[in-house]
Amino acid sequence: MFAILIIAAAALGGSAGPARAAEPSIAGGERTVRLNPPQMFRLADQLLARGSNAQATQILEMLARNPDSDIRNEARFRHSRLLEAEGKTTGAALLLRAILDERPDAVPARLALAQLLDRMGDKDAAWREMRAVHASGLPAAVARIVDRYSEALRASRPHGASLEIALAPDSNINRATRSDTLGTIFGDFDIDQQSKARSGTGLSLRGQAYRRLALGERDTNLLVRLSGFGDLYRKMRFNDVAADLAVGPEMRLGRNQVNVEFGATQRWFGQKPFMRSVRAGATWTRPLGNLMQLRLSGSAALIDNQLNDLQDGKSYAGRVEIERAFSATTGVGLNLSLNRDALRDPGYATTGWRAGLIGWREIGRMTLTAQADVGRLHADGRLLLFPNRREDRYSRFGLGATFRQLQFRGFAPVARFSIERNRSTVEFYDYRRTRSEIGVVRAF
């Protein structure tokens, strides 16, 4: 058997002349073969048919460096299918995303990415890709095929995990007031310096792990999810950490997806137990045509504030979200949420709402996001010490960018910036905050 050395000049942009073989060398028993890109694709197929995946991968990687975008993206697409067959879903998704960064109108790649994301358990991202397919404009015949494909997106990855790590400079890590005094029924009290707004740079951690268990029905699973976050600082009294465990069935009913969950949350602040709760909730998701999605969710919880018994009670929340794709690279989402905290002391019991708008756009291998939120909140009564009932006006504006061109092992750099302001009739709740995050997240 002679080893075959492929001269890749044609694959890297050189002349695509006829194939020729050099005489075997006496020292190495080696043949040199010159192939053009179509011949290299055929050779890769032959190697795959013989089970020589490693050699086929080398050829596809060479073709992926071709200056011709059609050849380059065809090689990426075939390589992604090979990685998917080998169970390397992250690498496969990254290759498909690289194709879409160059060719947002590449429908086969976007369909393959949607299917892969669905298998990995990220159904929201999968349906977002399907809406992007429709928004790119399809002939009627192709649209019907895509509709059938959308209905076939049912397979779910049985388990998975995600992680985000970021450095987070923050102008107000304790969300405290900057006021020097606090108005009370006895007059103005001076606020201790340690109780005022403090700035700092912390380590922000976000993570989630999940497991799906089949419940017998084809479209019904039991989803078990463990998630948490942590904002950690050098001065540990400002550390904010939470862990959440949730379990419940997820079901497909025609075009609808219904999730029911029961969960428990424990939160710590300053290394001390701060709050724990148990809840029951449900979410209903339904496509509205091909370009929009509607999601309704609601929950009820029992709250145990471990620092102040007057803040124990019940909490109710509801949320409406609508998401629409305008093109294969641009979309927008609207949301409205209502919250009722029926706590023991009327001064802590509150009713509030928030509305938000988020937009995103892909520019090459970068995704830009912009978000704005506003809201109002009022308490049932005033706290005994303060002359006024609490009434808040909340606003937040944020920008973000993900840089996939710098991805490494499934993660990509991300940068975020936000400005937050809460105006309150009670100085204790009046604050402003500027926060930046520079870190890494999953690249798809």
C-alpha cells in the first residue's frame, strides 16, 4: 500500500488542472496526487464510505480554507454532518453558524442548525432559526417543505449543560442609595457610609444543567433542571448567590408546547441565607404564523425571607412575550410582566409591572443586541418608619455584542453594558447603577 500525499494548491485557490500521479519514491513509497476541489470532495466521500473519518476530516478542513465561499461553505457543511454523526454537536453547530455568518440566506445550513439545536435541547433557539428561514423569503414549494420540517422538530437531547463566566465592573454592587440622608417620620436620619452605594468589580457566573426523561408518550418528557448564578466580590459581604432546582413535564400538543414545573430556590447574600421559596408554574408556547412566536407564563410561590419575617408571604407572576423575525439576521421581541408580592407587612407588599423591548441583528460573525425596560411598582401601604408609601419608576437600557469570530471550544467573547435607574418615593429604594460585563458564553 502506497501512502497518498495530496497537493492542496487547488483546494487553496491554485489551478484546478488534471489529476496526475508522481512515481513512487524509493525512500518513502509515496505517491503525490494533484486534485481539484470537486475531486477532493469525491475522495472525502470515498474515505468516509471506507470508515476513514480522520483522513476525510483533513480533506474537508483543507477545503474549508478555500478562497471560494461556495467551496469553503460546502466543506464546512459536510464537516458539520460528520461531527454530528460522531456526537460532537458543539463543533457541528459552530461550523453551521460560520456558514450563516457568511451566507445568512443558506437555508440548508439554517435548517440543519435548527435541527441540531433542537436535539441539544435549546428549543427556543431552534424555533428562532426556523423563523429566520421563513423571514428570508422562500418559494411556495420550499416553504411547504420547511413547514413540514418545522413540525418534525421533536427530538430532544436527553441531557446538557451551559456556562457563562464574566468580569463585571459595577457602580452599585449592593443596589443602594447614594443619598446622605433618609427621610423618616422623625426627621432626616444620616445614612452610614457602609450602607450607601458601593462600586466594585466582581466575577459573574451563570450556569445550568438539565436532564430529560421519557414519560412514555412520544412528545412528553420529564425535565429536571438545576440552575444558578453568582456575583462574587473581593468583599464577600456583597456576594449574591442563588441555586434553583425545578422539575416538571414538557408536552407537545399539536403546534403548542406546554411546560409545567415545580421548583425551589435558595438565595444567599453576603454569605448568609437570605431568601428561600417554592413555586409552581406553567408556560405555553405557540407559533403565530411562520415569523412570530407567542409565549405565556405564570407562577405562584411561597416566600420565606430568612432575615425579615415581615417579608414572608406569597408571590404571583405572569408574563407575555412575542418574538418576530424581520429577516434571516434581524428580529425583535416584546414582553410584558405583572408581579404581585402579597407579604405579611403591607409596606413590603407590592404590585408592579414591567415592559421590555429587545432587538438583535447579526453582522458578519457578530451578534448585536439592544434592550430597553421600563416599569412601575407601588406598595399596599407605608412602612411604619417612613412618611410616604413606596412608589417606584424603573428603567434599564442595555447593549451587548457576541464575537463568534474569536470562538474557542464552543465559547465566544461577549461584552455587555447596561444603565439601570430606580426612582422611589423612599430614599432607601432609590438607586442608579451602571454595569459592564466582559466574558465568554456559548457561541451558538
